[in-house]
Amino acid sequence: MRIVFFSTQVYDRESFLALPRLQNAEFIFQQPKLTLDTAVLATGAEVVCAFINDDLSAPVLERLAANGTKLIALRSAGYNHIDLEAAQRLNLAVVRVPAYSPHAIAEHTVALILALNRHLTRAYNRTREGDFSLRGLTGFDLVHKTVGIIGTGQIGAAFARIMAGFGCRILAYDPYPNPEVIALGASYLELDTLLAQSHIVSLHCPLSPATHHLINAGSLSRMQPGSMLINTSRGALVDTPAVIEALKSGHLGYLGLDVYEEEADLFFEDLSDFPLQDDVLARLLTFPNVIITAHQAFLTREALNAIASTTLDNISAWAAGHPQNLVRLETGS
Ligand code: NAD
């Protein structure tokens, strides 16, 4: 069985090769992203292993199926980037890694909050220049602040536990309230009420037609002046030009992003030798109260190991005829 891995970095190869080899499996690690042009690299591969910014639209899936692919093994929890209708029509099975380390993403979310609140990037740059002044570095205590969590599944719940540990009041919005989050003392509210009451709003729901641009000019206007918005979930949950307007007016106090709507052509690459072509991202990067990381919340040793081992288990279970972690069109999971 030939398995072609797209969008691989050194750390992906290391985590897969550290595990016991699948019997009769040939691993081919490709650095390029999967696109209509690179799909040819998977010719003859029964299994294509893809990541979040790979193109899994109908034309690409059609090309893969025509070249002999039978299984798409996603190395991610999110599956908003695959055309499930086309996969079903082409008899392509799709599996994913439903949970690898919710802690990795939750902890990175907290890192963004602390870095923004305590102006760590500014302080770091200042002390390296010999500037030991504190002007402009005033933060706020997290204890007793209100944190609004949108989406309280595995990651949202892990984040809620950490913020409860800081002594924050937790508000939540999710169509399916999580008893574990309620046990932390959280109140489930309507979205607008959560936005109006929170000092920090953090997004942990999946991207779907219902959540596309969940944060837009209207929802931003309902947030408290000076509040903080964190998105470590999916870029298109946020209408970026609307966020830029809210930052320019000063209404939005802080923004922490690990994901960006147009990240597919940018993130995971070293583009530092080239002029940045994305004017929206370029504008975002000018604000002192914005921190952007390039979709690295998942990047811990524990998460990489769990992604690799669940992916290999998914592939062997499928090869043995009893697939697990299937993503189905009718249920969406
Ligand atoms: P999960 O399925 O455990 O939880 C998602 C929660 O969102 C569920 O409780 C669901 O009921 C809720 N939800 C669905 N629609 C909603 C809506 N309209 N409004 C509010 N809540 C809604 O998923 P998870 O493992 O916690 O992951 C959450 C998201 O985090 C993923 O979908 C993915 O997009 C993102 N993620 C990002 C990274 C990263 O590296 N930055 C890594 C993994 C996952």
C-alpha cells in the first residue's frame, strides 16, 4: 500500500517515522501542498494523507480517484476543507483525527492572551535594545475577568478549565452545552449576551456555513469596548476587514490569531525574502495590539505524536476492512 503525505514538514516526517512501520506500507513524504497540479504526485497511491491547507475540492478529489486513491486520511480534526459530497460520489473514504491534544490548542490560546495582555513581544524587543522603560506595558489582572467561549467541545472545555484556574468567570455559547464546562460554574448564554459581557472572547467552534464570519461588523459592535478577541479555530470564522475597522477605531482592544482566512498560500512557508502580497494581513501586522501566529497551536510533541499514531491506526483499520474515525457526509462527522 502506497501512502503519499502532502504538506509535510520535517516534524511530520519525524513523528511518523518514529512509530512502528505499517506492514506492507510505503511512505512517500511530499513537501508541496495538495493542489490540482500536485495531485499527480499521488499517482498509484491508495492512500493520500492531507493536512488543513491542502486542496480537497471536487476537481482535486476527481484527479486523485482517477489516479487510484481510495482513502483520504486527514491529519486534522477539522474537515471543513474537504468536499464530502464529491468524496462520497467518488467512493473515497475519508478519515480524520478527532482528538489529538485539545490541551495544545487551549494552552496556545492562553499564550496569546498573556502575550497580548502583558505586551510581551513589545517588552521582549525593548529589553533587547537596552530600553528598560515600562511605558505602555500596563496589563490587566485576569482574575475576576469574564471570558466568553464560543464552542465548548474538547478544546473549548480544556481552555475553560485553564481560565477557571486563573479565577475568571466563564460564559459559554454552544448549541450543545457541555456538562464539564457547566461544572466549572460557566453560564451558557445567547451569543449576543456573551459578546456584550465578555472581556475576552475566544473561538473554539468548527467552521461551517453557520459559523462563517460569525465575528463580523455587527458582532464586533456588540463586544465591550477594549475587549480581546482570540481565534485559534479557523480563519473564516472572522471577517478580517471588519476586525481591522474595529482595531482602527479602538473599539477592539486586542486581537490574537493563530488562523487567518487566507492562510492557505502563506502559512507553513518561509516567505521572508519576498514582499507580502496579502494587503489585509499586512495591515493587521501593523497594529501593536495584534499577535498572529501561523497556525502553530497544534504544534506540540504530544499532539504530533498523537496525530501520527491515530492516522496510522486509521489507515490500518481501513485496510483491514473496519474503518474508524470516518467522516460521513450525512452526519458531518
Ligand atoms: P469539538 O467538535 O470537540 O468541539 C466543537 C464544539 O463547537 C462542539 O461542542 C459544537 O457543539 C460547537 N459548535 C458547533 N457549531 C457551533 C456554533 N454555531 N456556535 C457555537 N458552537 C458551535 O472540536 P474541537 O476538537 O474542540 O476543535 C474545535 C475547532 O478547533 C476545530 O473545528 C478546528 O477548527 C479548530 N482546531 C484548530 C487547531 C489549530 O492548530 N489552531 C487545531 C485543532 C483544531
